[in-house]
Amino acid sequence: MRDFSKAMLRFSWAMPLLGFQQLVNLLRSPDQSIDEVAATLDAMSQVAERQFGELAQTLFKSGDDLQGRLMDSLFGGGAPGATAPAGAPSTCRQPVARAPGYKSDPLREEVIARYTRGTGQFSRDKRYIALRMKMYTLDGREDGYHEGVWEAQFQDPRELLDRPAPPEGPMDEPRGPVPHAAVMAHTKAHWVFNNQGSIIVAGPAASHLVPLPDGSFIFMVSTAQIITGGTGRFDSAYGLVQSLGSTHVSKGVNLFGPEDVSFTATTIDTFRVVRGRHHGTVPAGPPPPQPQPSAPPSADYPYQSRYAEVHGCRMHYIDEGSGDPILFLHGNPAWSYLWRNVIPQVTPFGRCIAPDLIGMGLSDKPPIEYSLFDQIRYLEGFIKKLNLRKITLVLHDWGVAIGSHYAMRNERNIKGIALMEAMLKPYASWDDFPASLRDTFQSFRAPGVGRELIVDKNVMIERVLPGGMLRKLSEREMNRYREPFKDPASRQPIWQFIQELPVGGSPGAVASLVSGYSEKLKRSDLPKLLIYAEPGAITTAADVAWAQANLKNLRTVSIGPGIHFHQEDNPAGVGQAVAEWYQQLS
Amino acid sequence: MFYDQAAFEEIALHFDPALHGAQSDPCEEVIIRYTRGAGRFSADKKYITLSMRQYTLDDQPDGYHQGVWEAQFKDPRELLQRPANPVGPMNEPHGPVEHLAVVAHTKGVWVFGDGSAITAVGPALSHLIPLDDGSFLFAVTCGQIITNGTGRYARAHGLKTSLGSTHIEAGVNLFGPGDVKFTATTIDTFRVVRDPAGSPIK
């Protein structure tokens, strides 16, 4: 054991180059005796010492800054103008006449690498993990500790087994597409260095569960974090941090099971830091994001089309902004084009995603019935495909039924629900149906008549759509609404939605579904926003009063005159109502 | 070089070429590389592409790295801001945990010297740090998931991080009009589980 210890000490200075865990690996080898390990280490140390000799040992004994300078050499960071460390032979820096390595600014940018080992502990609800770790320099010296909290953003741990499809498009051209991978967790953490201050961070994380052939797993976490503050030598420091951690989960252990699981873990952490003394004057800061000023409705649809493969079909969507997702669901007859002038009001505050329901807009048109349940199945597949977490729903028309049904079955994944022209409960009879629409929709449901009107004559696009707003759509706008429904076969989803309207208990399954989410909405504490116009079509003054009396945590906002398509008559009003409400949610 | 290459290779013979630091299991391969090269903005400033040479920690060339960064912010001045310190305990498994907005999305490929490659995608934070002489440091950190690989990393699974930066001289407007190119550097850390025969992760 004495020989082993001596070998360890002798070898320690070279660990930054060769990796501390190499040593650990050797020690783990079951077929090596401790003497063999010591002999191996000693032999390697002798070879290494011949090459690095006193220089490296001097540097490592001189503290963290000097270690950083040696790392500069090892990383190829011989920066022009950098001074040689005290005590280092002049030959140390001179021969390293190559391009700077891993730093962009050799004088003010500090790059620090540490690894940590310790324990992780789950909360009982498996939503949070806390890490309590000892921290080490790369040469294995203990250097304080690291603590942090990880908050899951997924609903089912099995999602951690998934990984995104390979990205499409070029890697060497500055253009998309770039996939929007899901944020699987949010994190906060600090690293407390021995007598030298601390660094505090927060940021999103990827997480992944990798099954191994023996039935065990490796659970990994990869973070992207920003330094929010610091103490001591890192007081007023700025910068970014990456942390890449893992834990091995033995076969038979359910990390996400009901029992109270603690586990060992390790992380590798790298910091790019600019200390406070090097920080310059912040230029006049940007004003806090404000909703965009009102603008006349535009016919433009200036968004990049994206597609998600759901149940073997491509669902089209647009995806703008960043942050937690705000999911805009259109109704009948429409597509994401409906939201084109609303989304710019909301993108300063979150990630705005507007899909086209299956069979509508630019989404595929598979040979299915297009029942409400089909639409729900595809929409839920879409949410799962994009791994959307903490969703805020902005719902219109049939989008209300689809979105509310999802929300009431996945309440933990929802931040809030904004509703417009909303079917909040089934219609007990045609007398209960909105008066302004009653005759029209009764004719649409009449056998032999409705199909001809909707499928052959396209009256939902040509008549009902323009009739549902105060302003007149331009021909260019009308053409955009017509595009997805040019031939009769493409109008099947529009016709089917009409058949699905739950009036007098029929169709029974739809009536039951609407009753179900209606009752749950009444009990739910989720924040709700009801945007309405006067006189409205589906949401009339009586419906607003019903909502105010029956829905908890509800805000109602009137946006002035309007019928059914408020997004066309007053997109700024809709967008600002959503944006202001959303900021309070956040 | 201030060390002798042959001697280094002698040392390296004792180890796998990949750095196994901080493993949680022998199946897990830990690799660290750094890259240097050029970045280029798209005309609309929404995208950056990186074309980088890749190096091992002992400065040996080891392939190349390419990637694309897609901005998720409206105004570059947002990059100057940093959030307030998180609140609540750091050592207890409960919230609150701040939900920071993703500033960019990324995709990248790392092609090693033997031709094997790892492709990954993931969200990123970006930060613009003003320095005392009027210049700036533009930094990017990514938490990425490996989507696929080739060669020895065919069907590999895992995660990786990338922490990059570029120094912007005083007076240069990185986000201004014009075709701006810049030099950049990244440090990339990979945790990889290669696909062993019989593994369920096909």
C-alpha cells in the first residue's frame, strides 16, 4: 500500500493531462492487484516526468492560476502576450508558438474545469433531484463542493429513453432547419471553491436514460447554464457554464419508482468566466419586451414551415420565439394562417407553436374519418413528438374542445388555458345552440344537404369564414384560406367537424367528451383567460356570464366588436390580451 | 511542442484515446475535445454556422466540427442581460427552479480523426459580455443529445455539452448588417455509450 500511495503522489501532477478517472479505471479492474496498479502508475509517471519534469510539478504546486496556465499549454492556448508563470523555465512558453486554443480572449476570459462526485436524491414526487457533490480539480485535489437542483419537465420517465431524429439540412451553412429539441429539465446550481468564492448558475438541461445490455441504465444530464452571480473572486463575474453528469442505475433499481432513491453521481463542469474587474459598461439595456404596437392585419404568413411526423403523417406547424411553449390551436375551417397576426404579439414572451390539425392547412390528409377523436389522437401525438412541457394553450373554436380535453387529462403539463369562441359545454338541444348559427348548422347536419354544401360547394370557406368576421378579407387572404381545401376530398375534415357538434346528446361520444372537460374545467384551478367580442358567435354575453359564474381562476377580456374570427378582426387585441395574461402566469 | 511526441504516445498507450474522466460506469465513454475555427452569420443574423478544426487535449488534430446555431431572440441586446440569482435551497430536492428561456437551438456534427462521427442537437444559452476596453465576449453553451453517429459511434447514445466563445473587437458589431465572420473556439464534452452487441438500444 505504501508503494501504491507513493506512486499516486508521484503521478498526481500529470493527472490533468491524462485524466484522473483513468486512475480510477485502473483501480476498478478486478484482475489487477494493488501492487500491479502501483507498478503501472509508477512506470507511467517515470515516462511522464521525463517529458514534463519540473515544469509541470512547479506549476501544479503553485495553485489554481498556474494550473490554468499549464492547461493553456496542454490545450494549445499559448496566448500572445501571456506572461510565463513565476518559476517556470522560459522555455515553457516560447516553443508553444501556435494559435490560441480553447480561449477567445486570453487575458480576460477564464476557463475552469472541475469534476464532482457525490450523491443525488430524488424528491418523493420524482420531479426534483438535488445533488450534493464534492468538487475536484482535474489533478484530483479536493476543491470545495457543488450543489444543485434539477426539475423534470417531462411527464413519463420513459420519455427519457427517446432521442430526437438526426437533424436535417447542412451543418456548414448558416441556415435552417435546426430542430427544436425539448428542454427535459431546468436546473439551478452553485459551485463553492475552496476559499476562492463561488459561482451561481441557472439554465435548461437535456436528460437521457441509456439502457445497457445487462439490464442496467445510465442516466445522463447535460446542462447549458448562465452565471447569475458569484462570491469572492467570482463576485460580479459573468459567463456561461456547461455541466455533463451521469449516474449508473443498477439492474432492478427503478430510479423513478415510488421508493426514496438516493444514488451516486458524477459531473464534469466547465466554466467560461469574465471576472467583475474585467467587465465593461453594459450598453443601454434593452427595454423590457412589450407587445408589438397594433398594426393593420397582414395577409403575409412570414413563418418557416416545420413538420412533425405523427402516426406516420406529417403535421405542419410554425414555431417562433423561445421559452415555455404557447400552443395555438385553430378550429374549423381554418389553419395556422389564422394566427399569423396574433403570434408577433406573443413571441417576446414565449415559444409560439401553431400546428395545422391533421387534414387541415399544410398537414397531411390521410384517409381517416377525421372524427374529433382522430384530431385529438394526432394533436396529442404532436405534443408528444415535440416533447412540449408546461404548455399554455390558446384555443379557438374546435381547438377549444381538442385543447381542453388534453388539458384536463394532462393538467400537470399545462400552465394556463386561453379560450376564444369556446364550446364550454354540450348543447342540450338546437334551442341551446347559438341563435346566429342555428339555421345554418341545422342545414349542414341535414342528410343529403350538408355534405353537398360543405364538400361540393365549399360554403364553410366561401361563406361561413368571411361571414364570421366584421372586416372583409382580401382576395389574397381568402386564397390562403382556400389553398388547403381546393378539391372536395380535401374538405372531409371540415364536414366531419360539423357532424361532431354535440347537440341534444348526439353524437353521444362527443357529448360525453365535452361534458367531461366542462366539468373538469369547473373544478380546475388552472389559470384561464376568456377573450370575447361583442356580439360574438359561439361565446355570447350569456356564455361569458356562465363562465364567470362557473370557472375558477378565470380572467375575462373584452376586445370590442367581433363575431367569430377575432384573430382577423382584432389580432392585436387578441395578442395583447394573451401576452399580458401570459406574463402574469410566468 | 514543449514535449516529445513519442513519449506522449508511450504514455497514451496505457489509456484509451478517449478520456474516461468522471465515468459512472465502464460502458460510458467520456471524451473531451476542443475546437477552433471560423463562425459565419447568415444575412438575417438568425443563423451562425461553425467550421472548426478539432483537437485532443494534448493539442493533436482530431478531425473537425461543424454546426448551426439558430437564434431564438428578437433583439441581440437581450444577450447582454443575465437573470437574477436563483432562489431557494440548492441542496434539497424541491423548487423553485427558474425556467430560463432557450436563447438558441443548435445542431452539430463532430467528425473524429478516424472518420467516426457524432451528431447532436439541443438547446443553448448565449451571452454577450462587455469587456473593459469596449470589446465583447460572445459565449454559447449547449446541452445536447446525441441523435446518431457513424463508425465507432454508430448507434451510440448519450449526451454532450459544448461551451464556445468568440472575442469581438471594440467597434465591431457582430449583429450588424453585412456578412460578418469571426474566429471561435469551443470545448466539447461527450458522454457516450456505444451500441454493444445485444444492447436493447437499437
